[in-house]
Amino acid sequence: MNEPESRNKNGEALAQRVREAMYARDRAAQMLGIEVAEIAAGQATCTMTVREDMLNGHDICHGGIVFTLADTAFAYACNSRNERAVALQCSISFAAPARVGERLSAVAEERVAGGRTGTYDVTVFGPDGATIALFRGTNYRVSGSLV
Amino acid sequence: MNEPESRNKNGEALAQRVREAMYARDRAAQMLGIEVAEIAAGQATCTMTVREDMLNGHDICHGGIVFTLADTAFAYACNSRNERAVALQCSISFAAPARVGERLSAVAEERVAGGRTGTYDVTVFGPDGATIALFRGTNYRVSGSLV
Amino acid sequence: MNEPESRNKNGEALAQRVREAMYARDRAAQMLGIEVAEIAAGQATCTMTVREDMLNGHDICHGGIVFTLADTAFAYACNSRNERAVALQCSISFAAPARVGERLSAVAEERVAGGRTGTYDVTVFGPDGATIALFRGTNYRVSGSLV
Amino acid sequence: MNEPESRNKNGEALAQRVREAMYARDRAAQMLGIEVAEIAAGQATCTMTVREDMLNGHDICHGGIVFTLADTAFAYACNSRNERAVALQCSISFAAPARVGERLSAVAEERVAGGRTGTYDVTVFGPDGATIALFRGTNYRVSGSLV
């Protein structure tokens, strides 16, 4: 928040490189049409349009696909500093259904950064800004970097 | 558990009809190759083989896809009595990575059935029986039936 | 947010009456010295000072006591409109230890209000404003009112 | 499960020593009358009787106190091998109310043990064996031992 602009720019440049390296191998995100719209140190925004083949038996977007969008934003946010991290535990509260053709955005933000673990909040928004789901994830930093 | 066999058979017959009706419309499950291998009153088992296009940037099955498999088993289990239910809140703990080509099974069981809400546990197993993930879901019964 | 001031004032007056009625019977909150510092429609703030008899074997405030503070703020927030509600499911992420003598504040806010269910976020802060814990709760409205 | 009896006995003897060392300093458990009834490697059972001063404004045991009982069983189970561990994230689903005078039991079992993290399930039972709550916790091993 109060970082000097130069360091912030470096953080963003590094985050951009992480995004490119991760996304090139992220076949699941590509398969679902998930895009990483924004990324910076500790945060990321992903977008996805609900397709016909994402609907469940209730004719709304499968909760697992909504989760996957949120989890992807979480993954990019918690790897954004080029320290390899994996998800330990995630939870999601479903607030409203998402319908075919709707463009969803998942905004991930770091809430807590501890020694080797952290907590991120992700909110999934519908096209009108309504809350579709609230996601919270706990990550664990393993050794290694991404770029 | 102690139900007469005839009623149990009716429960299973009804659950089978719910499965067919739900699955015919469940385009997300179909798209991911998820199959509903077993279903009975309050329980369901789903299977899925990890495909190349389900991998993430760490070269393992995307956590969202593992969640989707578990969430699908949860959905079939909690609709199995032909009372329409939706997921309110779900959580998942990731225990071990799933790799391309592995066949996963998600076994869902009702733990608590209250007035209009319930709690289900789903365990996702790898091909060797190892635990891949632990999922827990809270559902809410809305009005309406499936068949 | 955009409610007319008069309605807001009514909402606060009602919330205050709910607080008094609930707190008079809330022996657990009283036993732990939890106070309901603020309440309005859909929100509440509770405070508590960590006592010697709240410490665990690691010499920090027992996680269950931190949870109880957060859960109390959640309970007052989700009953604040005088519609009786109970907790279905809650989760907590522990960010930093709380030490003896520290005054903690738990700030609860409604994030989602659905038909009969809702989602609330509660943040527990330490005396210096640091985040001690992040709590999220799902409630279910039962019939009846509090005052 | 299949460990030689001698090793099992050592594991239990160590767990007993951990229990004594932890409990002597566990003022919160003592204050609430929580007892550690059983302990072994990766598991623990705690008991507590619901007192008048544990009731909330709905005249049932405060959810935070039920959580504290479960969290205590979790803590003893995940420290039982004499490796110091702390809770990262916990969730609880409330199944049925607990009333004054009822004796509750919380049974904790390790579900997943990874590198430095693990997942435990705790079920809280009422006096008649009914399920009161389902708890799941993620722990993180820090350096140090307890005895």
C-alpha cells in the first residue's frame, strides 16, 4: 500500500512474468476460458464467461466451475511474488446463481501473510456487480520459484 | 440403515431416477467426464479420470476440478431423495496431488440431516485408495422435486 | 447504505432492543466478559479482554475463546433485525496469537442476505489493529423474533 | 493401526506425557471443565458438561463453547506425537443444540498428515450419541516439542 512506486512497479513486473509462466502451463484455466485480467503482488483478478457446457442439472453454472474461477484467482495471487505456493484449504459460500452467457469476475486479495502460510479472500461478481460467491483460501509456501 | 429392504429398494429406485433426470441436464459433469457410479438415499459416488486439459501451472490436477468432482457427488447425494436442494457452503482440504491419467472417486455421505439443511462429507480417493481431498458441504432444500 | 435516515434510526433502535434482550440471557458472553459495543442492522462489534484463564497450553489465548468472541459478534449481527437466526456453519482462520491482557474487537458485517440464509464476515483485531483472526459464518433464519 | 504393540504402547505413553504437560498449562480447558478423557498418537477425546454459564441468548450452549470443546480435542490430537503444532484454520457445522446439564464428548482423529500440515476431524456427540457438531481443523507444525 505504502510501497515506493519503483518497488511497486518491480512487484507488478515480476507478477506479470509469473502470470505468463503459470498461464502457459495452466491447461485447466485455458480449457474453461478463464483469463487472468490483472495481477500484482498479493492480488489477482480472473474473468470467465459462463458457457452452456458449464451448466448443471439445475440449469445454472455448476458450483465447481464457480469455485474453479475463484481458486484460479487465488492461485495467481498467492504465487504472484514468485514464491511457489499450494492451496491447503478453501471454502466457498454461494450467494446467487450464475447463468449462461454471464461474464464473471473473481477478485483475490491477500488478507493475512504469515511465515509460510497465508489467507486470501476472493469475491466472485456477476456482470451487474452482484456477489455470486465468497471464497476464502489458505495457502502454504513450498520451496521453489516460478520464473 | 435399519429400513425394511423393500423401502430401501424404493429409495434406490427413486435415487436412480433422480440421477438420470439430473445427469441428462448436467452439462458440466458431462464435459469433465464425471460419471455417477453409484447413488442411494443420502449417498453417491462419482468418478473421473484426470485429463491433460485439467492440469494447472504446477502440472497437477487443478484444485477446482478436484472440487468439482466432489461437489458433483455432493449434489447427487443431497438430491437423491427427490427433494430439490442447493449448496450453501462447501469447504475442501487438499491432501495429495492428482496426476494426469489417474482415476479419482468421490464418495459422498450424509452426516447430518436437519429441517431444511444438511451436512455431507465427501472423500476423494486416488487410484490406489490414497486420500486426495476431504470435502464438506452444507445444503439447503428449496421447494420442488426433480422427477 | 442508501436507506433514508429515519429508517436507519429505526433499524438501530430495534437492534439496540434486540441486543438488550439477547444479552440479558447470554450467560456465556457475560462469563467471558464479552461486551456488545456496537450494533446496527446487519452488523455488530464485540470486545473482550484476554484473561489469564483464557490461555491454552501454548500460553496464548485459546483459539476457541477467540472463536467465541467472533461467533458472538456474528450472532448479534444476524439477529439484529429481530428475526431469530441460528448459526449453521462457521469457519475461522487464525492469523496471529492474542496474549493475556490484550483487548480484542470482533467486527461483524453481513456480506450476503438470501431468502432464509446469509453470510457474515467477522474480523478479530488486536489492540494495535493487527488482524488476529478471520471468521465467516452462515446463518439460517428460523421462525420467531427476539423482542 | 497395524503398528507393533510395543511401538503403540510407546506412542500412547508419549501422548499421555504430552497431555499432562499441556493440560497443566491449559487454563481455558480447566476453566470450562474440559477433560482430556483419552489420547493416543493422532487422536484424542475430550468431554465437558454444559453449565448454566455456557448458555447463550437462545438458551442453548453457546456455539463458541461447543467449538472450544472440539478445538481442544483437535489441539491434543495434533500435539500428541510431541511435535508442537498450531491451528491454522478450523470449521464447524452445527447439527443440534446442546442443553444445560448434558455431557458432551468430542472425538478427534487425524485424517491427513502431510509434510508440516495435517487435517483432523472432530465429531461432538451428545449424551445419547446424537451428533451435536462436525468440526474439521488444519494444523501446522512449528518447531519445538512439548515434553
